[in-house]
Amino acid sequence: MARQLQTIILFLLISLSVKAQTNNSKIDSLIQAYVRIHKFNGAALVIQDDKIVYERSYGYRNAAQKSLITKNSVFPIGSLTKSFTALIILKLAEEKKLSIEDPVSMYMPEYPRGDEILIKHLLTHTAGLYEPLRNPKYREQITSTHAFHPEENVAFFKNEPLDFEPGSKFEYSNAGYNLLGVITEKITGLSYSEAVSRYIFNPLKMNESGFDFQKLKDKNKVTGYSRLTSTKQEETKPWNPSLVYASGALYSTTGDLHKFYKGLRDFKIISKETFLQATTPFKSGYGYGWFIDTIHGDRVIDHGGNLEGATSYFLMMPEYKICIILLNNITSTSLEKLGNSIYAALQNKPYSIPHPKKEILLEEHILLSYVGTFEVSDKYRVEISKEAGGLVMKINGADKIKLSAEREGIFFASDEDIVLEFISKDKKVIKLKIRQGLSTKVADKLG
């Protein structure tokens, strides 16, 4: 009997080892595929059954210096900051220092329609607030080093009309979370960065995390890139922390975010009851600082972050003891898809592996139909012309960029993060949609 038990235990151990090796291989193949198409340059950490099953880094921390990313590299985490902000608000609610049903006017008496906008609306992106990134003056300052006071930050959206009635619908809002930062400061008497340290970083010993990436002096600090390939290294400037503030200013490492996961899992900051409330969707699959999504029928809790030159992704599935952490120092809109695919691989569910775009050849009369000048604004024009071998593009008279056809109406630049979509009506091209990095612009055809 004892020998049979030993045999069973040995078999189970071998099975678990084979499963771990298989998952490791799947994850590695997935990430390598994203590396090949220049959509992943960063650090990855995957936890399953509360064990690290994958930890690896890819690419340059600083391309000019040829310094490599490691597990200790420090990245901006963008909108993943919102999960920290929500956690502080919920902790203050547990301490009876506020209620999520409180109106904004209780803490900011002069705020327009503050009697109607509740803290709950800010947490769930249902307040209807104007998005500051729509404000040209805000965007002009996004990489500045000027220290904006929280009230100056709020001024970029405070007096704009609401997009909809509070509580009536969901619309992702940086403004709402910046207001939560102001409310946090008023209640605690601390700056937002001090409050994050007191309530989260210090208790969880997240010693490599902080608020002001612009001023950070650390050998492990990454350089941000809008494009990073063997032939293109386009650096970006860090975004101003006093502008992105409580909606996007934090930085961290994969190791510190692992500590964050364990703190959430073990209810070290907020109670289990409050955590369950936070991860229950209110509208459009969003709770209090978290998206609640479904991957192949499994309910997962996640959040990502996108800044120019930095992207982050954090997924947790407490029931299966899974956590996936991805940090990038490049602009990428593909990180969420990669994270979801890693989850599918862990669960032996279907997923797709991306491949480099393939160029197709189009007949000359089709190519000529796309030729013309397209205008986004007085300051942004795109010229599409036909040259031997295909189409080329010039933005505001700058150098030519060769275009390759992926299919009729869709073109890409092989060494740029640019995709063009020509929009036709009655068989005539009338508009051009330009996807470049995180931004999408629509241009009308002139003439």
C-alpha cells in the first residue's frame, strides 16, 4: 500500500512538472511572437497556483546604451494607477472617513453639479465628466515638467458640460479618477503620492514603486519608445505626473506588482467583502477600479495602462490562483490581447499567435484610387502618392514613408507603427483613418 501511494505521488509530481513545462513553452512562444512584430519589449511575470511559472524579460531598457530590461526594471504603469486610487478610496470608506454614496460637493463645494455626482460614479466611470485628453491645452502640457497643483489639474475639465447624466452610462474617464485624487488629499491631509505610500506601498513593502517617473533617479528606470525596432528607436518623454495624477502617474516593477496581487488576494488592504464589491461590475463590465472580463467563459479581473512609450497589463483570477503581469516600455495597443492569450494558454483554451503582416500586390488602378491629399486639420495633412512599386505617404511634408497593402483599403508601414484605412462611399475614397501608436485620426480627402 505504501509503495502504491509513493507511485501515485510520484506520478502526480511528474504530471505537474510536465504541465508547468508545457505552459512555460506556450507562454514563451506567445511572447516571442509579439516580440517579433515589435509589440512586446518588457518584463513578464506569470503566477499559477501561487507559484511563479514564468518570469522573463525582453529587449532594451535603453537602446542607445544597449542596456537590457531585467525583472528589476522600473516602468510607468499608466491607467493601472486607477486600481490603486480606487483601493485607497475603498479603504477610506472602510475607515468611515467617507461613503461611496457621498456627493462630490461634500468635499469640493464649488464643483459644478457636485450634488449629483457621487464618489461611486467617479469610481465606475459613470459621472459623465469631460475627458481632459480632449483638451488641446492639456495635451500640449502632457510631457511638460511644470508641477500642476491638483486644482489646476481639475481646471482642465471642471467647467466643461457633462457628456451625460451622472449614473446613466459608462464612459472611461481620467477626469473622474483625478477628482478621486483630490478627494483623497482633502480627507487624508496627505498628497496623493503620500497617500498611496501610506495605504498601499508601505504595508505591502512595494519599495520599488512610486509616483514621479519624470524625476526618478534609478539605474533600472526604462526609457520609453513610441517605436523600437532594429532600425527605429524613437524615444518618448515621460508624461507629467501632476497631469496624469491619480488616473495614471504611478510606476512599478513586476516584483512589486506581484506583492500588490498578494495583498489583494490576502485582503491585506481591504476586506474580502469590500474586494468583492470592487470586483462586481456596475456598468459595461467595470467595478471600482477594475474591469471584470470574460475569457473563454472564465470571469477575470484586470486593468491595463497606456501612455506614449509605456504600457501595462495586470490580470488576476483568484479562484484559480492566477496572476499575469506585463510591463512594456513601448507604445503598444496589443498588450491586453497578449495577456488574454497567456491566460488561455494556462487554461488549455484556444488562442492565436500573431504573425508579421504580409504584403499583397494590388492592381495599379486600385492603387491610383487612393492617391490624394487628406486633411485632419490645418496643421495635419497627409499626402498619398503613387511611385514605382506602390504607394508612399508624407505627413506634413516630412520624409516619405513606404506603404504596403495588407488588403484592399488597408495599408501598413513595415517599420512604423502606422496603419491606414481608406474609407469609400459610392466607390470613391472620401476619408482616411490613420492609426499611429495610441492615436487614431480621421482625415477628409481634399478636392
